Amino acid sequence: MNKNLERFFKYIAIDTQSNPKSETIPSSEGQLELGKVVVEDLKEIGIKDVDQDEHGYVYATIPGNVEGVPTFGLVVHLDTAVEMGGKCVNPQIVNYNGGDIKLNDEFSMSVEEFPFLEDLKGETLITTDGTTLLGADNKSGIVILLAVAEHLLAHPEIKHGDIRLAITPDEEIGRGPEKFDVKRFGCEFAYTVDGGLIGGMEYENFNAASAHLEIQGKNVHPGSAKNIMVNALRIALEIESMLPVQQKPEYTEGYEGFFLLDEIHGVVDEATMDYIIRDHSMELFNQKKQMLQNIVDYLNQKYGNVIKLEITDSYLNMREQIEPHMEIIDLLEQSMKDAGVEPDIKPIRGGSDGAQLSYMGLPCPNMFTGGYNFHGRYEFLSVDQMNKAIDVIIKLAENSVAMLQNK
């Protein structure tokens, strides 16, 4: 087994699932554990400037061999998503030749449901056993960074400037940049290596907000409830029914935004609801937030001020911060072409650390890792595509010399 796969299997076996209910950074101990492992692996390949701070952020430098080239950065994250357990101890290697992929006796990935599998014939895939996440999001990114560092250290004939590496905690719960030290990172721009299928590059993402609703009902015996009972659960259902059906995630694509009812809990006497609100357009994003507020205002008038609503912005579309620096998109696009990869520029139907970092003064678009079906048991990684991501970044390092010296 090659070093990339050895590292990947070692990393995904460490439980780094982030915890949105924690108030600490990082939100889980496993992230600190993985960070320590990665620090040692970076030192082992010869990286001297590397350490992990008290919040779990790992910073490192691939030393350059050309003077006068501005530094750029690469950013990945330690944590796995909250939807499912992230400690993957039984990954499966599949030399894929077509057809459905069995995960276990209960779950399979079918070509009918995932038709893009037909495009992956001949590739080596790593899947779960159907009981956990894989962790390709974003441990494949960590593997890619180490492979790039190892290759550039072993090949001094490849000319490049200093390249800064950052591995952040809690990206999956939107806190990745919260303690990120942009000044210490010392880059003019960076790329998150946190995308999906080959060729993917993104510099647009959703504007994002979360909405928390608390509904106070009034419970009495149902036999004598007429004109008295206020059923918090029915009000919750009424709120959901008043939001436009066509603006639910399962009916949207491309630039279309949505409301997602993420959690609902309650009984007759009280209920809570949590939504995420997304849209690429700031105008439509604000309209969505106002729509939910208008629904709450209407129902409070109807039922007597029984609903409390709190809307909190999470991150904004990075496009506004990237467009003044389109040379960094051109650089990545050219590097993909030089590595034999066809660029596929699309908006992210989600977010990344790069969205917040871009508003912190570090323009930070995103590129692919070769992972698919993130955030669920059907997550898998194409080893071939991960290797291509490594090739692209090596070309990026090489191409940055000419581009940045001519800037």
C-alpha cells in the first residue's frame, strides 16, 4: 500500500466529528488528536516549520527555492460532518469495473441512484461499510497536502516560492476561521482543498443563515381542549407548510436557494425548529429571511405571540471578494489544464472555510479532492482523482512563480 493510502486510512480511523453543541474550539478532542498525528507526519517528511496551536489549528510551511515570489496557501480541515459517525475503521477498496457497489447487507450504491458511477469505471474507489462516514471530507485534503509537500521537498528542481499550509478545526459547523490567524498565515491568497469530483473549482458559494424558532403552546386535557389548547406541534407544521415547496433542497439545483428544516423537536406544550437558509443572491437571501419573519409575524398575530424567531447569518458568498483577484482563478485553471484535468467551474451549493477567510482579507477559492457523496454513508473517494489533485497543486506551485513574479 502506498503512503497516501496508508495516511488516509490512519486519518479516517480517528473520530474527528465536530460537535455544534460544544463551546470550545476545537469542539471535539479527536480533532486535537488528529492534528498531533499530522504534525508528526509533516515533520517526518522534512517539514521543519510546523506546529499546532492551542485551538487545534495546524500551520506549516513548504519552504520555497525562489526568491521574491509572494506566498500562497492551502487550507483543509480536520473535522468530519455531524450527520453520521466519522470514525471509519472498515473502509473498502473497490477496483471499480461498473455496476452497483455493495456496502453491507442493507445498503448499496446503485448505478440507478448514482448514475455518475458509470463514469468511474477503471478507477480505484474507497467506500465505507455503510455504517459511518468515510472521512474523505476532508481527510483526503490532508493527504493531498502531505503528498505535495513530500514531492516538492524531494524535487528541488521544481521552482516555487514558500507555500503555507493550514489545517483547521470545525469547518463542518461553520467555525473553521473563528480563530484562524490570517496575519500569521502570511499569504496573499489561498485555496481550500475541500471540493468533490475531478476538475471542480469554485469561487462562489451560498450566503448562509440559521434560524431557530421556539413555539410556546398551551396543553390541557384533549377532552376539554376546545377554544383553549394551542398545539405547538401543529404550529410548527403550519410554519413548514407556509414555506414554498419549490424552495426545499430536494427540488433545487445550480444557483437556486432553499430553506431546510434541519431539526424539529416538541410536544403539544412546546416545540423548537431549526432551519438553514441558503441563496447565492444576496437579494434573494434577504428575501428568504424576511419571508420567514413575515410568516412568524402572521402566526404570532393569529395565535397570540407564541413564537420566538432568531436568525443568525453564518457566512456570505465569497464571489464579491474573489472577483477583484481573478488572476488566482486563472492560475488554478491553467494548472489544471497543465496537469491534464478539465476545469469545471461551478458555484458551491454549500460553504467552505474559504468563504469566511475571503471576508477576512484572504481570497480563498476551492478546488477538488476526488471525494463524492459527502455527509452520509454513501461517501466515497476516487484514489485516481485524489492523485490528480496532487498533480494539479504541484503544477500550481510551479506556475505561481511566473504569474506572481509578473504581477
